[in-house]
Amino acid sequence: MVMLNRFTRNKKRFYGKMKLIRSRYGFRHLKWILWLVISFFFFIRFISHHQPSTNSLRRTIISNSQSNVISRAISESKTDEVLRQNQDSMKDLKVYVYELPSKYNVDWLSNERCSNHLFASEVAIHKALMNSEVRTFEPSEADFFFVPVYVSCNFSPVNGFPAIGHARALISSAIELISSELPFWNRSNGSDHVFVASHDYGACFHAMEDRAVANGIPEFMKNSIILQTFGVKHQHPCQDAEHVVIPPYVSPEKVQSTLSQSPMNGRRDIFAFFRGKMEVHPKNVSGRFYSKRVRTEILQKYGNDRRFYLKRHRFAGYQSEIVRSVFCLCPLGWAPWSPRLVEAVALGCVPVIIADGIRLPLESAVPWPDISLTVEEKDVGKLAGILDYVASTNLSSIQQNLWDRKVKQALLFHDDVEHGDATWHILVALSKRFTSVGGPLFASGNAVTVLSGLSNLTTCPEMIGVCGRVYR
């Protein structure tokens, strides 16, 4: 009896232990099995409902490494061919450079800033032409006549900005001189004479648009060819003359110095960059607000966004910030253009152009749609979402186009004309003056088209609007 009771008790203990083991371990395993089954079910369900179609892929990620390599190879071969063709078109070009008294140009160089500030293309082009193979010392054989008058070096002692109130009188005086000493101005009424007007509103010679429009281009310059940084896609009194839209001046030496310390394809830890004037409370100046309040809206909307590196104060080493940035904001100021466009491209930062209707420098020579983004002024509030979208789709394709050395070269001026640089492309434009493509290349009030054929060399996605298309 005692043995039977002991056996019964041991049996109960055994089943009790087994039950405890099952409750501790069996249920735990069961939970894992159930979790795996449910996860697998939802995974299969997700895959079956989210199979990407060909069209959706085309709308999202356009470029992969293979297509980028092929596209770039095709682009570079065509670019080289076009550059060779344009070199041939320039071989017979002759430009006569007037040797004016020093008060019209070199006397201004006593101020170091004259040859290095954003308007200094007037100095750079003159210097390059003086040493160029296209220069002729026989005016009778010249195709064009360059009039080297520096009007941007009269710096205000108050704010340091160029004061250009003297520009009209200085240029008028130069024209009076050359027309009295040589017959070539009077022969063509100045139509084959070339001037540089690298100011906010070109040959209207005023920094404020309303005043510039009211003044207009001087009558004595309206028959001439004007190399100007100002350009818009609609009719405007300040481009009511034959003109080439040229880049603002950025020192190539300074760019090279920056790139020697931080290579173009190096680390970029700033998502979106802007340094410059941003008014917290924009002032009403003659019924107008600086930057049409665009810069103020950028500051208000993104000033506390850590991805946006926005600075309102000057910093001499700001190029070191550009070369670290993925996107560089290029909003309008008083005028639509700014040197940021050139600095961004030269240092490999994708320009984000916020200036409605702007005509970009050397548009047919620089593939702007493939290397930049355009955002309408009214859509600045959507800027973060737009940049996020581009960063997640074909940013690498844009950067590969942007980092092509020929793109940077086309926007920089050098002391001597270099193959494919800004002065070289300007000379190409002049050499095409008498070329007909369905009519005269030059038409009064229209920009000169540089027939370089570079703008359509790379594939641009049609569906997502990230190659210079306007975002809405």
C-alpha cells in the first residue's frame, strides 16, 4: 500500500513537471511559429499587391550605374565633337580691340577689387582678347570691334558696392572718341561693336529694376552687341539689343584653390546651403521688396530645419561650404541672376534656381537642364519635399553631369582664352553671327544662340521633372 501511494505521488509529480515544461517552453515556441506564419502571410500579400510596373519604375529611379556610364560616355564624345566643330568656326574670326586712353579701363585697376568682383567679366574678357589669336591689329579686316570700357569699378565709399551712375557718360565719351578717330563705328552705326554690361540689369545701368526700365538702354548702344549677365525669357527693355547672356565673374584661381583642399566628388555633409542677404523684415523700397520676399520666406520656413545650412552674414571662406553641400540655393536678389550659379556649378553643388523667367548664361553651351533644378518662386514652401524627392531618385545622375570638367570650364574666365572656357564660348557666339538657321541668328532684342549643341547630350527623365524642369 505504501509503495502504491509513493508510485501515485511520483506519477503526479512527473505529469506536473511535464505540464510545467510544456507551459514554459511549448507555448513560447508556439508563439514564434505563429509570428512567423503571420509575418510570411503579410509579406506575400504585400508582394502580390506591390509589383512595380515598367511605368512606375520609369517615373521613379531613372538612372542606374550602367546607364549613367553609358550616358556620360556618349555625352563626352559628342561634347568633344561639338567643341572641335566650334573651334573650326572660329578659325577665321577677327576681333579688333580698341586701344583707349587708360581712363576708360586700366586706371580703374588700381583698386584690386576691380578685377575680382562679380562684375569683373568686363576686365576678364578684355584681358583675354588682348592675348587671343582672334585679335587683329588691322581694323579693316576685323569682323567685330571690342570697346573696353570698365564701368563697374567705381566702388561706393558708403557701402562698397559698384556705383554705375557714371556709366552712360563714360561709354558715350568712348564712342565719341572712336567714331572721330576711325571710320568703323560710323560705317555700321555700331552694329559690329561689342560692349560688356555685367551689371544687375545690363546696359540699363541701374541696380533697381524700375529705375533701370525707366532709363532703358542708351540709344547710342542699341545697335551694338552687348555681353551682359542679365537675361530673362520674356521681353524686357534691358535686353532690347542684340546680346549674349554671359556668366558673372568668379575667380578660377579661387575655385581651384578650394578644390585642391576639398575635391568635387568628396564628402558633402550639408544638404541644402545658402549664405547671403536674407531680410527678416523686408523693406519696401519704391514699392518693391528685396528678392520679392523669396529669401525671407526661405529663412522663415527653413531657418530651424537642421538640414538647411542658412547664413545671413558674409564669410570669406564660403566656397569651402559650397563644396561640402549637395544643393545650393540660388534665389533672385534685386536681379534674377547671381554669382552663386557659377560658384555652385564650379564646385559641384547642384544649383537650385529660384528666379522665375531667368535666362541662364550660355544656355546652349551649358546643359543647364541636366545639372540644375528650377523651383518657382511661389513654391518655395515645398522646397524641402522637392529636394528630398530628387535626393531619393536621380541625384547621382545630375551630379555626374554636373561634375563634367567641361561644364565648369564653360562658366569661368581666364587671363588667356582657353579652349571651351567662357570667353571661348562668347567668341563662338560672335562667330555665328552671320549663320542662318531658318533666318538670321541675331535678331533685335533677342539673345544670341551659341550653336554648340551641348544642351541635349544627356538623357533627362521625362516623368519626374528633375532635370532643370520647373517644380510646382
